[in-house]
Amino acid sequence: MDEIYEMITEPEEAGERLDKFLSAAIPDHSRTFLAGQIASGRVFVNDSVKKGSYRLNPGDRVSISIPEPEPLTILPEDIPLSVCYEDENLLVIDKPQGMVVHPAAGHTSGTLVNALLFHCGDSLSGINGVLRPGIVHRIDKDTSGLLVVCKNDRTHRGLAEQFAVHSITRIYTAICHGVVKEPGTVDAPLGRDTKDRKKIAIRSDGRRAVTHYEPVEYLKKDFTLIRCRLETGRTHQIRVHMSSINHPILGDPVYGPAKSPFTLSGQLLHAGTLGFIHPASGEYMEFSSPLPEHFTKILSALR
């Protein structure tokens, strides 16, 4: 079924281009995607097809019908996995930097899900759909470290409940810009950036997000090795929160400075500790992952 949007333009939007208006009004879709919808005649203003350059008038009725995306076929791939723990209900994976967790349109291979389908076969939970089998939480492509994968829906529900009440132990290590003088907490709600849908921003109408941080070691060139404990787990949470207090993560291409003293493939952020109550046994389990080589190499250079 098509996804239909209908909007009435406000007086302050008079004279705005149709393509720009749609980009701001529907941030869940990219400007390129929306431009394609305009070009294919799926956008109407007062029941007439218009071009993207059309200048809006107050009270214009803008409607767009977005077709349901075609289902993607995700194939198993024999990609090596670093498995820290595995039983009949779940497994804990140590994800390398650069690996995408789950497929998306235009990126259907080389992901953790492709590797899991090969490793586990049909033994993955289905709650999050065919694109995210077994995935109960995720970490960014260029963040390394631990995540838990569910093999059945019962385990998935049990872990999802723990994530919902924030009882999961998640501790990250990072190198950030500047001297972090003392421990602190950033309690600032996060949501999709209205100007750039690929970014997350602090927004008053966003979802509550809390990051606790503390300095671990002071490094050369005014960098600090820090430890962060997540109370919540929002997209890009640590990266946005640390940037908001002028301590962006070293190597962060989105929320950090444009220039870096090192050539890096992404932010130096590592999910080093993961703890939870096993849904089947009721026992608390905690796992640790050592800092990966790409991280320790820079750390050594700054000591």
C-alpha cells in the first residue's frame, strides 16, 4: 500500500520551491528520492502535477503518494565472525569497524546480517523483520565492539524488554578532542536533524537520551581517553552528546572537526563491555572486548 502525505502550505511558506518544501516536510526520505517522485509525476499541488521548481502559494494543497518499497532479498555470505559467546538462544558478536549491521536499500551485502544468515541459517529471531533477523540492537558501521544477536523470538522479547528499561550494561571507550576535566552526564533528547536526515541532533521533541562519561587518561595534543556508559541507546548518541559539549570523538566524520591529525576510517569509539540477564537462564552475563588494533595504534601515538 502506498504511503500518502497531504499538507497545506502556511503563509510563511509562500514562494518556497516545491522540492525544498517536501524535503523539510518529509525528512524520512532523501532529497534525491523525493526529486525522483516529483519527476515521476507522483507529487500534486491542488490536484495538478508540478515540477520541483514550482513556487508555492499560501493554502496550496500538496500531496504525494510514495510506493511501498520492494522487499529486498538478503543472501547468506561466508563472512568471518568473531563470536564471543553462543548457545541455542543467542550469540554475542565482536563487530569490526567498517561492518554495517543490517542491510538497507542499495547496501544488501557484506553486512553482519549476511554473515549471521550463513552462520545461523534459519535460527534467528524474526521480530524485526526480514532485513534485521536476530538484531535487537545495533552499533554504527564505524564503531567497533560488542552486540548481542537473538536466535528466537522469546529471547528477542526478553532482551528487548531489558533494553526498554535501560537495564543493559553498555560501556564504550573513546578518544575525544579536548581535555575532559571531570566526569559528567549529558541528558539531552535526540531526534532526526530536520536539515540533514543522515544526522541526529539534540531536539526538545526528541527521545530522552542520557550518556555518562568520565576521563580515563589524558593524552598528547589535548586529547582524552574516555569511558562512556549508556543509560539509553539512541542512534549516534555518544557521538552527538560528546560533540554537544565540545568534545567530539576523534575521527568522527559527521560530528567532529573537518581536519584530523590522523588518517582514520571513522570515529575511535569501541563498545567494550556488554552485560545483560540471559532471558532463558536468568543469569547475568557480561562480556568484554579488547580495544582493536586501529584504536590502540592511535592511542599509542598519543601517549
